[in-house]
Amino acid sequence: MAEEEHWRRRLGTLWRILAVWAASTLTMLILAGILPDFRLQAASGDSATRIGITAGIGAAVFGLLSALVWPLLVRALLLVPALVLGLLVFLLNGSLLLIALRLIPDGRGEAALETAVVVAAVMSAVASATAAALAVRDDDAYRRRLYRLADRRRRKQVAAAKGPRLPGTVFIQLDGVGHGVLRRAVDAGHLPTIAAWLADTHRLTPWRTDWSSQTGASQLGILHGSNHDVPAFRWYEKDTGEVMVCNRPASAVELQRRAVERTGDGGLLAVDGASRGNLFSGGADQVALVLSVAARRGKENRSRAGYFAYFSDPANAVRTAMSFIAEVGREICQSTRGRIRRTRPRVARGGLYPLIRAFATVVERDVVVAAVIGDMLVGRTAVYADLVAYDEVAHHSGPDSKDAALVLRRLDRSLALIAKVAEHAPRPYRIVLLSDHGQSPGETFRSRYGLSLADLVRAGCGLPVPRRARGTRSGAEARAAVRAAMHRPVEEGRHEHRPPAGKDPLVLASGNLGLVSFPDVPERMTREQIDARHPALLATLANHPGIGFLLVRSERGPVVLGARGGELYLDEAAEDGRELGPLKDFGPGALEAVRRTDSFPHTADIMVNSALEEGEVLAFEEQIGSHGGLGGEQAQPFLLSPRALSAPVPEGCELVGAERVHRVLRRWLREAGGPQVPVPEPDPAELDAPETLRVPRDRASDSV
């Protein structure tokens, strides 16, 4: 296998040399036809074949001289003043071309010195661009460029460190990749790097999210230890009159502030940590592409700093730009093929979506991976990075689609690159892979029933309904990343940020979770108040075939409503969950998840969860792979950890909630000896608390 890889690299190098030579030859032929003082033929004339041979010889000799002589000239030029150096570079490059032309047999090459300078400059530029373009998919060349990108900082910081270094930890979040998707992708051979880890060094553990199965709630809990009062991806707060949206910078800042205030510490990355591509900083001093600091100014800490650092290398820019263009073309072809084949379910993928997808799957991935590699090469203690590529594609193509599988294969290559760099880092690194949620497939609520959730709510209130159902904008993280990169505010319209006062209901969607609020009522409305105001509303929603259950407050206590009069009072439900009523199809953890959300101060007047049919849900947004509520694989992410670290939970127990994942990660940082802020060990009795349920042993921790 090693010998085969050796020959593959040799052949790849030979192919690049031949391609650069061909491009240089063609450039020389074109310039000979354009420039009057540059010729590649005898004075009496030559055939086209002979001229082509002459150009090929000239290009080869010029390339060889550049490779052999130019490094020696560069050393000599170190003594030349900077003001003179620029002119000398062009002059010497032209001189090398003149020498190459003189070495062509029979004197067929000739050019004036000033023309040779121009020809040499153009040929060098074409050769460099061609070599960079051919290295787009060469991970070895890419890794070497990233080494150079981080080398200056590495020398400064590594030189200051003496003695043995304690292990560092890199947390890589594969956004939206559920436990089931990961296992199927490993079995299908899409993830060879992860498969090798499972077979040798890592263990795979599923965990369960809260009711709000989305990045905002999960990542806030993982990085800051608390996701209290995050009922959904977007929700209305009656005390401020504002709509909170997890991927809006202003909302992210406020959510992070609340979490820090509640926990009393900065976060998982508070000491010598780096946060890359996340919604929240985790308390890290080193941040790049972090939404909660998108408005911050300063050379090192502003949100877009990672883009500037990455694209300062022209070769990186060429690699990413060409991959971006290829990804746009790939998305247009895949979308067109789906329309021709009339693939179902399907959502619109036109407009700016091809660009947004390419940004998530190429630009964001490349920049974040480069930032992580830079952090490793300077020896940071803890790094947490989010790769959103899969989540964005799965929203529009489906969690188990071929499009999504292709993205997973590329992410696996990025993981292999990170693992390879870890071998050359100044300290050993433990790589932990995790996800924040999964995705559940299914067509949209609007496509199945011809109306949106907002339309259904208006109908139940006796209000006029638009003839044409309006779609709900997708809240995928990649859109926020694009806007932050362009330094544009991530707002969804003034009325959605601060809706106008009035008695009309405000309906918000978070995947297959809907929230209905009445802004003119200052407190959370009860079932009795809603019935008095809109007698048909709750029955209309609960009995609709696309609705799984509702959560409302009542004078008797919080109650879950289902079809045909089914109801479950949370305060009276059995602790063992045997009588779940409308929640029976949503798993054993549904009762505690709903109870916890009901306790939040900003839970909506009516919480609406879509129906669940054979693992599929009905998204209230325009997504055929969705997350945000209960039902299917969206609430089943994973944790892939080195066996050198302690097990996430005791055998036979289930890991429940992002806040508990935070405790596990903090424990692992302490095990590595890092200077992290200590947190109390969880009481062993908590493992038997209602939130942590006993599960079959073969599900508690998997390894291959």
C-alpha cells in the first residue's frame, strides 16, 4: 500500500511538470505571434511543427534554468537594497530567457532584452498559476503551504516553550451529522479516516439533544455549559419585544452573555483556547469566524480575521477559488438532474443557494481547517472548530443523499489532513470528533399540505389566509457565515427582528418545531386564555395530520395536546414515562425534554412539533433535511473520542443534553493536564437522574 502511494505521488508530480511545461510552451507560442521583437523560427521561416518544437525546447530550458539557477540568484540578491531588488528580478528573469533562447539549436530563438523581460514575466505567471491550479486537490502541497502560513508564529511560540509538552485537545464538530448517518457512512466506505480511528484508537458514543435540536442550543451548552432559555432556533421574547435568532450576531452575543452569567465562568476554551467557525467563542482569546464576536474590531479578534490570514497566501486563494467554482457547477448540475428526474421530496435550490453551498463546503471548510492547523502548529491547549458543510447540503439534498455523502468524503479528507499535521505539532494532540445534532428527512409541511404553519395558525384564529402559501426562510448556519464574512448584518428583515404591535399571532419556525406567540399579551398565555380568544385554534392545530403535538400552559399545569383530544399533563405524567400520550412516538426522552423547555422563561405561548412518520418529519422551513424539534435522527448526534480518554458515561448509561457533553469535555481537558478552569465533578447520583436513562449496553458505546 505504501509503495502504491509512493508511485501515485511520483506520477502526480510528473503530470504537474508536463502540464506546466505545456502551458509555458503555449504561452511562448502566443507571445511569439503577438510581439514583433520575439521570434521562434529561422529567418527563412519554419513549419508550424518546427515552431512548436522550438517553443517546447525553449520553455523546457527556461523552466530548468529557473529551477536550478534562480535559487542561487535569490541568495545573492539578499545583499541588494530593496529599492533595486524589484527591477533586478525582472531583468534577471529576462536574462534567463535570453540564455534559454540562445541554447535552442540552429539559433531559432531571438528576442530583444526588453521583450525578453516581458515574455519571462508572463511565462512565470502562467507557470505559477498552472502549478497552483493543479495542486488544488493535492493535500500534501496544501499541507506544506499551511505549514508555511503558520511557520512564523510557530517559531516564536515554540521557541518560548521548554521541556515536554502536555497533550492538547482538538474538538472538531461535524455540524448536523447524526450518529446513524455516521455509522452508515462508515459502513459504506465514505469515511476511511474515521473508520480507521474506530478500528484502532477511538470509541463512538451517541448522545441525545434537548427538544431544541439545533446548533444554537447545542453549541451554547457544549462551549459554555448552559443552554437554559434557548427554546428554539428563533423565538420571540415578550419582555423585550424582539425576536432572538441564534445565527444573528446580536442574539449570539446576548446568548453567550447569559450563559456566562449563569455558569460563572468564561467557557470551555477560557485558557489558551481557540474557537474557529463557531456561533460562540467558548471564552477563547483566539477567535476566527465566530458569530458572537462578528462585530468586534481589532487585528487579531475580529470575526473575519481567519479569511484574511488564509487568503494572504495566493496559492490558497487559487486552490479555494477553483474548488468554489467547481462546487457551484456541481450544485447546478445536481439540482438540474433532480428536477429532470422529478426527485421527491425536493426544495428550491436556485438563486444564491449554489454560492451559499459552495461557501459552506469549500471556503468555510478550507479557512477553518487552515486555522485549526495553525493552532496545532503553535501548540494551543484546546481548539474547537465547527465544519458546517454537511449540514448545509443535507438541508437541501437530504441527510442520506449522494450529494451529502460526497460532502462527508471531503470532510474525511480534511480530518486526515488534520491528523497528519498533528504528527508534526510541537505537542501531542488528542482529536475528538462530535456533532451538535442530526437531521431527520421528510418533505416540507407546505409542500404536503399546500399551506405554511403560519397560514394554519391564521386559519385557526379566523384570520384571512394568503391564497399562495409563503415559504419560511431557511435558518442554516452557512447563510449567517456568508453574511458575517461579507460584514453584512445577519438580519431577516426589520419586522422579523422586532415585529409590529398588534393582536395577530407571530409564528416562527425552527426546523420541524414551530412557535406561536401573541405579542400583545405580556405574559405567557394559558390554554384557557387562548380558547377564550381563539376557540378553534388549539383544536385546529392538534387535530391536523401534520402536527404531532402541542405544548401549552393551563390553569392545571403544562399540558401536551395531541389529536382526537389526547392530552398529557406534564406535572402528573409518570416518571417512568409509560403513559406518554401524544409523546409516545417521540422516544423515551421526549417527556423530560418537553418538561425542561416548559420551564424556560421565554417559551412560546404555543409550542408546535410536527408529526413523525417512520423516521420522517415535516419541516416548517424549506428544508428536506431538518432539525430543531423532536422526531427521528435529528436528536441523536455522536461523540467520537480517543480511548486514551475516560469513557463519556458509565457503561449502560446514556449521555443526555449539551450541558452534560460540556462536563465530559471539561473532564477530558483536566485529564490531559491542561490549565483549564476547574469545574466540580458531577455527583454520581446524577447518572440515575430522570434525564439520564438506562439504555441497552450495545447502544451506550460503539466501536468497530
